[in-house]
Amino acid sequence: MSALETLLSRLTKVKGKRDSWTACCPAHEDKSPSLAVRQLDDGRILIHCFADCSVQSIMAAVGMDVGDLFPPDEKRQLYNDPMKPVKVSFYATDLMRIIHFESTILQIAAFDVSEGKSLSNSDRQRVRLAHERITEAMRYGNV
């Protein structure tokens, strides 16, 4: 069963044809259909609740993930590969600013530790975040 068929089977009062449907939104008490569902030519599924429910809440209410709205394809799988660099438009100067700022956080923490001070839980979390941001900036720089 496709993701679209699964989604439609979990909705009530479904009406529509070919690539466009309406149904009751499962994320709120809906007596008349306020959810629009549409499948694009490339396989992506668009959903919109006219009562302003979020896509995340709609998908959670039917026991599905937002990622189910997107068909698997080679490009997307390569993009989600954590070992493959992600191509994003960042200037090298922006990446250097990020690295400089985050390394300053690490230097302050290292100085405090060298002076015999212990880091609080929030300080340790901030050090971890600085490390993650530097690693991510380096990853973008290797594209």
C-alpha cells in the first residue's frame, strides 16, 4: 500500500478523485471535511487543514511521519546520508565566523576548567553545542 493509500484509509469522509481529495481532519474535532489532500506528479503529497492544524499534528493523528509525504528517491537518500557532505550556499567568511565564535566558547570553558572551576550542566551542554556547530560548519566547508 502506498503512503497516499495509507493516509486516505486512515481519514474519514474522504471524497475526491485522481489526485485531489477532501476529508475530515484527524487533528481536531471535524464534522465537515476541512482537510485537503493532493498528490503532485512527482509523488509528493500535500496536505492542508483549513482550520490551521499543522502538518505534523495531522500526520501524528493518523500514525504516520511527515517524511511519508515524500516519495523515496535517490537524490533524497543521498542528501540524508550523514557521511555525504551537504551542498548549501554559505560563504566561507560566514563559516569562519561560526567557527571563530564557537571556538571562543570552547576556549572560555577550557580556561575555566584549567583554573579549577567545574562546568555546570548548562555549560557542558553549551560546549557540546559548540562542538556540533563547529563540526557542522566544517562539513559544509568540505562541499
